[in-house]
Amino acid sequence: MSAEDEDRPPPLPEEVHAALRALRAEKPSAHLRARLQAALARAEQADAPPVTKPPPRLRLAHHPATRVLVGAVLTGALVLLLFPRPPAGPELLPAREVAFQLPGDGAGWLELPWTHRVHAGEPATVRLETSPPLTVHPHPLDVLSRGLVDCDEDRCVHAFTVRTGDAATLLRVRIDKPGRYEFRVSHASDVRHVQEHFVVVADP
Amino acid sequence: MKQSGGLAAPSARECFEAAVEPLLPRLHRFCLALCRSRQEAEDLLQDSLVRAYLHRDSRGSGSWLGWLCGIARNQFLEQRRSQARRRSLLDSVLEGASSVLGSLFAGGIEEPDPEARLCGAEEAERVLACLHALPEKFRLVVLLCDVEDLDYEEVARVLGVPLGTVKSRHSRGRARLGVLFMAASHPQAQAFSEGGRP
């Protein structure tokens, strides 16, 4: 037996391999994901620095060396902006504001302008969070598979697999009263993983 | 419908969530392997993520997964230590013995709770129960190598142990898991081969 063979772990029976593959399919439920998001939101609030009066200006701020240092930092930041590194995780798109005019009868369907074209026509898994909770209506024929939906008092989480590209699934949300609504859409395919944030202001 | 330009840069929480989101399934399984119940694993996952968020500035240049697994494991050990202080030694011994003996002789696995039955496939539950019957040092290495497909170097970084230790634990853990799983899946064959009644 070679040294390489000694390094190799003993083979597992196929039954065990199959069970380990099944374990790999274990994923956190939508309910757990919503719970984690709520916990992080609470942590964010607890983590926010208290509002205090601004400290009195220091003489140090006017020192020439400080100005040189600040200049160097700003130059570094500019270089980073001009030569961005490729993103390690999902790409975060800037938040977008969408104005929505409610129809005469008071309720209407808003079509979210999600950037499905980044997926080059590949199927994408969409996770849509609506706050406050709202009804989401992708066309039934367009949805390839529907995942778990979870709601609490503050938000609803919808998950489904959809088409992208020219035959992209329309993501429609029913709004029945004026107000401010927030939608976080995470969509991932083999091509890209993008997170978008829409702020919708619905007027009567 | 009209649209306006950008509103604001993503917040620290949004950036953190974006980085952690793709790792959630792996972290969830890591917590499931550490804990004895789903409820405990979910609590551990939540506590670990909150702790990671609050200490996000202390993350070094290593991988997110390694950093998060380290936090989850430390959090788990802290909880265990504080529980152990509250419990008698006898309770701990009885619990450990019943878990291991139950896996070997009583049809292999603990009875899953109703939520577990709903959530997980029978096979996954069985192999998870067998993993739980392994000592933790073998359990985590087998999980990270055989379920998460991490290479030995990455596992060594995640667990903070030497590469040789990972290899040896993987070999021994795999061998034990194979025996436990086959005993759990075919209890009658096991009894027969050991000279028991068929």
C-alpha cells in the first residue's frame, strides 16, 4: 500500500453516500430566514451609535499633517472607486424609488422593474420580501417552481423560480392603499446573483 | 410608473446579509451537526449570526465560512460549558450513553420530533443521527469533508487544527460513520452477524 493510499480515507458504502447527499439538501426554512433577518434588524438597531452632540473642534483638525493624511485617504478611496474589485458575494444594486398611481377603484397591481436581463435567459431563483406584507402575483404559467412563503406582522417572504430574458416572469404586487412600501428582491442564477431594493410610494 | 435615481448606499446590515446569504445552508447544517435538536440548532445559528454582525469589523482576511463556523462553534462550546456547570455529571453521562447505545442497538437512531419528520428526508435524518453518535471531533470533520465538500486545508482552517489531524479524524470518523449507518439501516443483519437472533 502506498503512502498516498494510507492518506486516503476509507470508502463509504453507497447508501451512506446517498444519505450524505440527502443531508446536503437540508436548507434553512423561509420561516428561519425571516427570523434571522428580524434578529439582525434588531441587532442593527442596538448597534446604532447613540445620537450625541458633535464634539468641539480640535486644533488637530487644522494641522497641515492632518490635511495631508486626509488627502491621502481620499485619494486611496478614489483609486478604489476607479478600480473596483470583482464582487465576492451577491451584487447589491442601488435602491430605486418607484412612484405608483393607484387606480380609481383603489387597488392595483404594481409591476416591479427587476433587472432580470442580467441572467441572460437562465432560470433564476427569486426571493422577494415585501414590507409591509403584500400579495405577490407572478403569473402561474411563468413560475417554474414555488417555494415556501412566510409572513409575520412586518413582512412577507416569497420564494419561487422564474424565467428571465425576453420571456421573463412579471413580478406583480397588489397594492390597495396609498403609502410607502419596501421590496427586497434577491435573484440568483448560474450567471449572476443580484440583490435589489425598491421603495414604492403609492399615491391615490 | 416613474422611476428616480439611486437613493442610498446599502447599509452595513444589507452588506452583511448579502455576504452571509449564500452560506446560510452550510451554516445551518453545521449547527445541525453541532446540536442535538433542530430548535437548538436554529437558536445557535441566530445567536452566531448576530454575534458575527456585531463583531463584523474583527473579521480577518480569511473566508467568511471559516469565520462564521468558528463563531458558531465557540458559541456552542460556551453554551455547553454554562449548561454543564448547571447540570450534574451523572446527567451528562446518562445522556451521552443513551445517545450512543440507542444509535447502535435500538434500531439506530433517536426518534425524530414531529417537526424534524416534516422537514427532513428520512435518510438525511438517519445520517444526521449517526453523525451525532460520533464524537464531535470526528463529526465536524466528516460533515465539512463529506457533506460540504471542503478540502482538508479549508477544514483545518475552519476548525483550527493541523492538516494531519484533519486527515486522521476524517479516516476514523468515516469508518465509524459507515458502521453506525449500516447498523442503523439494517439492524437485523447487524444482530445476525454479531450472533444475535435474526
